Amino acid sequence: MLPTDPESWTLFHGSVVFCACAVVIALAGTRITRVVDQLADRTGIGEAVAGAILLGASTSLGGSVLSVTAAWNGHAELAVSNALGGIAVQTFFLAIADMVYRRANLEHAAASVPNMMQNSLLICLLSLILFAPYLPDYAIAGVHPVTPVLLGVYVYGTLLVRRANDSPMWRPSITRETREDKPDHLTAMPPLSRLWAEFLLLMSVLALAGWTLEPAATVIADRANLTQTVVGVMLTAISTSIPELVTSIAAVRRGALTLAVGGIIGGNAFDTLFTAASDIAYRDGSIYHAMPEDSKFWAVLTLLMSGVLLMGLIRRERHGIGQIGMESVSIMVLYLLGVALLLTRG
């Protein structure tokens, strides 16, 4: 019988709860892909915007709740490392999705101006997070001034992404391998009200799983004598990012390539808001100034991976090493190198 008080959990209890939540996140994340794909067609907003906003935010909800809960409980290191580690592993997952799509490189086939705009927004948001620790450790009502700036840049950037989707100033060259965003037959889809209801239900499930993951992760860190950065990057970030892996592969198999790429990049941009929300929840000052060096390292690494991805989206290489893009290979190498360095330092 599992004790109700997490403080009395053993390493076994924490591991069981952690695995159970990871399974729930994977199942809910798989289902929500189909729902968002249909919402994109029903509402007419397109796969890129739906992936960036609906799919990205919903699949990131578990990680968001975990980071905010950790910050509220005073675990700043776990909150930040979960957010930044999630962005890194989700970018890594995009390279895995590239391996699944064999017809051409995913970055070539899913050419989209909104996806490139979203990735540029991500780079700006990560830069703000890295910039914050070099500013004075000053807070208004416990909130650092960078936090509202981060939220404002995200909202404004999202509006620019939507405008780029509605009225693009230039378009990528359409090749034989390019898969354009074409709506499915609406008559075969459930009613819009049912889709929204299912979407909100699945979001609630993901949020509850993320809330339950936080005490399990803290117990694992304490009982196994691991740093919260190692737990955040290697355990919570990966487990709460399972929906991105599942949904991106599911979207690729459905032929919704723009949705697959947009879901990952949009989720990454949304994940930067974990840090802003965590700063609001953190009551011991600015969470940016409580970031350990390992977390800053992952922010820099993620920034580099995002830059490589953006170059790949612009270059649009048709075929590369092992039928995947050179940028996907580079992203994999960078992520695995980061994991190796983290485990060595830890």
C-alpha cells in the first residue's frame, strides 16, 4: 500500500509513482495528437499554429505543473533543470522523428515559415533566461523583472507566428518531397464541441500526472543521492517529454509533418515559460539567480541545438547521413555529449 505522505516514501515507492505517471503521460499524449490534428482542420488555423500552440502547450503541461510545484516547494534546481532539460530532449526527439520519416529529411518535407518563426522565438526566449542571472538580483513582489518580459515576448512572438501563417511574406520552394498542410475531410471528424471537450480532458490528465511526478522525483533524488539537476534533466524532463516523442512520431505516421515539427518547436517555446511561472511560484527571491551552473550549461546547449535546427529548416537538405538530415545528426551528438558531461560532473 502506497503511503499518502510523500515524505514517507521509499525509493521503491517513488519509482513506482514515477513510472505510473510516465505511462499516463504517454497514453494521454498519444491520443491528444489526433485531437489536435482534427482541431487544426476544424478551426482552420493550420497544423503549424495548432502544433505550436495547442499541441505544444498541452503536451508540455505535465512538465509545467512539475516545475511550478517544485519551485513552490523551494526546489529551484529541479524546477529550472526540468524546464531546460525538457527543451533539449524534445529537440532530440525531433531528430528521432526524422529517422522515422524515410521519404526525405523531415526539415525539408515539413517546410513552414511559422515553424522557423517559432524556432527563432525560442532562441530569443532562451537568451532572455540566460541574460537574467547577469542582472541585479531584484524582485517586485517576489517576481524578477525578466519574468513579465519573458511572458510578453512569448505572447507577441506567438502573434507574429500566427500572422506569418496567415500572410507569409515569402514561401519555401515546393519540391516533390514537400508535404503541404492540407485539411482532411471534415465530414469524417467528430463535432468541434466534442473535440474541444476531449482536448481539455486530456490536458487535465497531463496536468495531474505532472503534479504527481514532482514529489516522486524529489524522493528519487533524495533516496538515490542524486543532484536535482540530474533528476530534472535525465528523469523528469524525459518522462514529461514523452508526449512530444509519441505525438511527433504519431503525427509523422499520419502524414501531418508540419504538425510534428510545430508540436516540438512550439512545445519548446512554451517550456521556457516554465521558468517564468517557476519564478512567480518561487518565494525565496529570483529563481534565475538560484540557477546552478549545470542548469545554465543546459540552457546554452539547448540554444546551440535550436540554432542548428533553425539552420536545417532554412537549408532544407533533402537527404543526409543515414537518410536523415545533417542537422539531426548534429543535434543527437550535442544532446548525447551533454548527457555524458552531466553524468560525469554529477
